[in-house]
Amino acid sequence: MAALRREEPDRIPHFEWAVDRKVREVLCPGCSYEEFVVRMDWDAILTAPNFTKEKTGPDEFRNEWGVVRRYTGEEDPFPISGPIKTLEDFRRYTPPDPHAPGRYASLEACVKNFKGKKAIGVHLNDVFSIPRYLLGFNEIMEAIYDCPELVEGLIEMSVNVNLAMAKEVAARGADFVFTGDDYCSTQAPFFSPDIFRRMFNPGLKRVMTGFKELGLYVIKHCDGNLWPIIDMVVDSGIDCLDPIDPVAGMDIGAVKAKYGNRIAIKGNVNCAQTLTFGSVSDVIAETKEVIRKAAPGGGFILSSGNSIHSAVKPENYLAMLHTLRMYGQYPLSLEHWQGKTTDGFWA
């Protein structure tokens, strides 16, 4: 929480949006997510509203939003179709009830077990993910030009539903929300800065302002090359930007230098290359470099550049964690082991 306030805490905090079960099972056999968080000594625990789902095929289900997803063997199922095809479909569509009984059971359990011990974060959305899932990615790209009324309606609905859910999670003791709506590929945003400014930015400002008015800190996640629209994202009122995607040319030192007096930053050890294909020594060197660039003065949370996905080497994730433990104490020193021993470093 100190880091989210851009303060210098006693040590650099750490948590991940996700750790694939394959990696979790190697590092902590048989552990639940909650047990893994405790064993790895994360500084936050994450949850989300509870939505029902129904099976539609051997590896498919339809969730409460009406989106059909398919399990592929990875941690997250892949969206394959949404319930909205036309403006008329949207006008008939009713989103899930933010106030439904049991909607926040997972959050309530987190608060009961971890409040005051770990920061409690809840995954909500802002202006793109829900419209994209309901309509489809290719379809929303086309609708921006062919039917902007549909896209604007979906954005407004997403903002309204997420603000309603934010009121519920704030009342139940959440500390922060994180939104995972990605706007960019590794090359550039999905839409021009002008389209983002006209179509998406007003809703982004409204939802972020609403989160903040409820007393919630906000971590905004966006993969890819955010540079062309980063000013608008920062100006929306977020407290922290994640993950400062190194594969997309997002240098965490440059982001810290330009925006570190306004927002905290989270990231960005490369999980597409270093954590996946690199050696333990590669991970140690990159983790130290990320600390050197981003940690001075506080306002920094160390994590991967996205998540600990199924291809990340478990020993590399441990190397990142151990390097953080060795070098992540304030006042910072990257030249010494700070009196710690390397005995059992990889135990």
C-alpha cells in the first residue's frame, strides 16, 4: 500500500496477476492459490467477482455474460464467441446483476482470512475487455468504424456495471482494484490515439474517477506498446501502471523518469524471453537491472512483465523472487548481499 502511494516502504513488494498451475505445482505441490500466495510471501492476494457458468461442450462453457470460452490446457480459457452481433442485440442485452447474492463470496473469504495481512485486490474492468468479449475482437475493430453507436453503448455499459461492482467490493473491504483491459499489441495500440481519445478515454476517466471516489487504489494493466496513448492512461487517475511490457519497447526506467512523480509502477522482468528461455544468472541480472531502474524512491512493485505463464521455468521464477529478497530492501544496495548468505539460495 505504501508503494501504491508512491512512498518508499521497508522493501520492494511483489505479487503476480497469475501463476499458471503447472508452475505452482512444481514449486508448491498440492497448494491452492491461497496457500501459494502465503508460501511465496506475496504482498497482495487477488480475487474477482463470482460469475456462474454452464457447460456447452467437452472443453467449453458459457459464462454469465453470455461469452463462450474454451479450455486449451492453459490457465485461462480462450473466448471463442460472444452474445452480441448487432446494435439490436445490444439493446436487448442485460448484463449480470452486480448485486446478485454470492457475487462477492471469494472477496469476502479473502477479507476474512487476509485483511490487514496482505493487500486485497479485486479484478474489475474498464472500457475495452467486456466490449471486446461480448462482441468479438475483429468485430469490435470493425464496429469502431461501421457502428460507433454500438461500441459507445458497450463502453458505457461496461463503465456502469464496473462502478456498481466497485461499490460492492469497497464496502466489503477491498484495498485496490486492478483492470486488465489491454489496448495494445507489441507494435502499437489497437486504435489510433485520436480514436482512443474520442471513443474510449471519456469512459476510462469516468470509471477510474469512480473507483478513486470509493477509496480504492487502482492498478491499470495494459500489455504492449502503450507509448502513443500513455498520457491519457496516466491522466485518467490511476495509481499504478503495469506491466511496462519490455517486449513492446516499454522501458521501465523511462516510464519511472517521466511519470514516477504521479503514479507507481509495476513490472517488468521479461516473461516472454528471460523467465522462459533464460538461465538463472540471466534472471538475476535482469531483476537487478529492473530494481536499479524502477525502485529508487519507492512507488514500485516488482513482478514479471505480464504473468508467470505455463512456459516460465519454475527455477527462474524462484531466481527472481530470491533476487528481490536479496536486493529489495530499502535503502537499496545492488552491490552486496546485505549480510545475507547464499546458503540454500535455491532450496
